[in-house]
Amino acid sequence: MRTQRGITMFGMVVVCIILVFGAIGGLKIAPAYIEYLNVKKAVTGIVQGGETRGTVADIRKAFDKRTQVDDITVLTGQDLEITKEGNDVVVSFAYPKKITLFGNVSLLIDFAGASNR
């Protein structure tokens, strides 16, 4: 007598539930990462565009202009940390992002980046 092989109905339901929760989580987390990439692109663009040759206030204003164009709302120019390493100006940032997954379950992600990384 040969035994049957395959997945049971219960096993398929469990796999589907896991896939659905994974997809929901991914769809809620993806916008936060896209926003982080936009912030990183704006900071890198300021440095590569030569806008760091001015004062700290000029760098902050340049970032604020880019936030208006790219619709970045998590940071402003005042949230940037601007330092000088050797002859290079380094613009860095850090911010937390709280994402509500469902009910009272949330995910907290600490985003950080700099222009030279």
C-alpha cells in the first residue's frame, strides 16, 4: 500500500495565514523605508551638489528645500547634525519611526544615516 504525500488542508491554512500576515507587515513597513531612502537621497544630494560649501544655516535651508520637493515630513533642517571631518562636511541624521501593525501592536524602527556612508 502506498502512502499519500502532500500538504494537508490545515497545513495549507496555516501557511496562508503566515503569508497574509507577512504581506500586511511588509505593506505597512515599506513606506517607512521608502521615506528613509528619500531622506538619505536628499542628504547625499546636498553633499554631492556642492551645497555644503556655505554655512550650517545654508545647508539646513538646502535640506528644507529638498524636503518640500520630495515631500519629506519626518525631518527638518534643524534635525540634521552637521560636522566636519578633515576637509569634508558630513551631514547626518537619526530618527525613530513607529509603525502600528494591528491593534495595540507596533513596530519601532530607528533610522540613521550620513552623507559619507
